[in-house]
Amino acid sequence: MAIYVITEPCIGVKDGACVDVCPVACIHTTPDDPQYYIDPDICIECEQCEIVCPVDAIFTVESVPDEWRHFVEVNAEFFRSNKPPVAPLSLAEAEELAVAVHRFAAERAVEVAVAVVDPDGGVLLQSTPTATLPSEVTDAALTRARKAASIRLRTDGARVLLDGPTIIAAIGVAGADREVEAQCCEVGMIALHRTSARVLADRAVADDGGSFEIAAEM
């Protein structure tokens, strides 16, 4: 992976052009720090920062000059020291996701089962709108959520829930056709009222090429 690193020429300059072009807002500093830093957990290797840097301070990890190799750790340590810990998904948040998904499905005249699990696959919530859905549907939603949590990737009928780069849960949906199940998962992601999670969810919807309406009160 060609993660980028900011090195010594930035010290004392802090031009900020890299911040302006970064599409995922992974470049940060503080008023007291001498340079900018790139978060290795969020960098998507787009190279825009390297292109605009006026002092040629930015390199991929693999291409950092030997005399500046220690800046790989300098960048990583800045974020270890300054990023607040990510809170786990709460039961109230999981319930909010399920309500949003059930409302969306009802608007399409379908009933779906929803399962939300923690990053280790532990059940946070299983939800159905009525007691009429067969057990195999609820089991399928749980299996899908656990699979997404296990492989840390979106799958059919399931999505991982992120706060920034950190996986905080996974949601699985079953009981509808593939397209509606995918849309239900995206609705659940967008219903998560954490700013960084909503940004990633909105981007995921755009990447899917899907377009659907979400009730204004969500």
C-alpha cells in the first residue's frame, strides 16, 4: 500500500495546500506542532497531496529517503497521541438503525429482518417488524451481519458500520430482493448519527450508484 508520509521539509513551512486537496481529510496538525501529518489509517493513496506540496515533503512509505525514514513513525505517533478513542455502537444506536430500516422497507411494502453485531460478531440487536417472518429469514440477517464483521467488508445484504476508519459494528438485512436489502443496509448506515460514519455511508451510497429517497425525519 502506497500510504503517504509528510517529512522534514514541511517543518516550519506548514503550507497547507495538501489539506485543501485531500479528499478524505486525513491531514492534520495542531497550532503547536511544526508540520502537518497524514493519518495512515485513513489515507487512500490518491497522491494529490504529493502533487501540490510546494517543498516536496511528501512521499510514499516505500519511497521516503533514508534520512527521513523516522517520519513514518512520526506521522503515525501524532494520530495515536491525538485521536480520541472510538466509542462502541450502543444499543440505542442499533435500535435507531433498525427503526430506520423497517420504515424504509415498509414504504416499499416489504418486511425485513435486521441484525446488528459488534466487530467480533456478538449480537447487539435482532429485529423484525412483526412475528410473521420465518426464523430462517432472521437467521439469514444475523449470518450476513456476522460475515461482514468477520471479513471487515460489505457483502450481499450486509454492511460494516464505521466511525472514521474504525469498524464499530455490522448490519445484516434479509427478507427482500437483493437491491432492496442493499438499500436497507445503506439506510441503516446513514441513520447512524456520527458525522464520520455518515460521510462514509453517503460515499458508499454514491459508489453503489443507487438513488433512493429517505424520509425527511431521519
